[in-house]
Amino acid sequence: GISEFLSPSVGGFAGRFKERWQDFHVHEVDSAGVELHLSELITPGMVAAEIKQASLERREAREALGPEFQFEVGVGDELNDVLGKQAASELLKFLQKQGPPTKTEVAPPSDAPQGEAAGKEAAPGYIDFDGANIGDGSKETRKLA
């Protein structure tokens, strides 16, 4: 709390602190002098919906990866031009190792062989959360995600 005052002889004042979002109206002015107004209020639910959609799109894209994955027509040639043949080939091999996580990728047994010792080089780990766990975007459901 406050223990000292700049001018102890000046009496205090009563009032209420601003506490609601409606108490804080900000009007920005752009470089042309035009006053800008808030036209969209972004709610936790809207953010949650965007996160869910992004998670779904990532999962769908990952479903297309795996041993059978090939670049779309023309993309391989473009990558060869930009990255070089060796880097493009390494990228293709990397993407062919990827895919949806399996139960063994999520929680491998402690005695399971690892990497090349198992006869197959393991794909790098991939971490994502399930967008369904975000729920309505409330603080409590965000904590659980």
C-alpha cells in the first residue's frame, strides 16, 4: 500500500477504479489523422475456435505424411531449384517419416529399443494438443488444454 504522500497536507479523494473493459475506450489516430474505432471484440471463444481450426488443419496435413508421401506435381522441381537436389531429397525423406502419432510414439515402453537399434530410425517427435480440449475458451478449459 501507500505509506508516504507527496503532499500530506492535501486531502485524499474518493472514487472508483476502472475495472470493466467498457471503462477503457481507446481511439487510435492513424498517420492521416483519422480516428480509428474498435470494430471487433475478440472473445476467448473466438480465439478458442481459431486454435481448434488450426489444430485440425495441422492434424489433417500430418495425416497426408508418411511412407507414401510424395510432393505435388511441380513442387519437387521447384524445391530442387530452391534448395538443391540433396536438400529436397532429405526433406522428402523427413516428411515420409512423419505421420500421425502412434501409441508407441506417445508413450514408448521403457524397455523398447530406440532409433536405429530397433532397425528403423525413429521420426522426430511432434507435439500438438487436441483442439477439442480447449472447449469454449474459458479460463478453466484453457488451463486444461
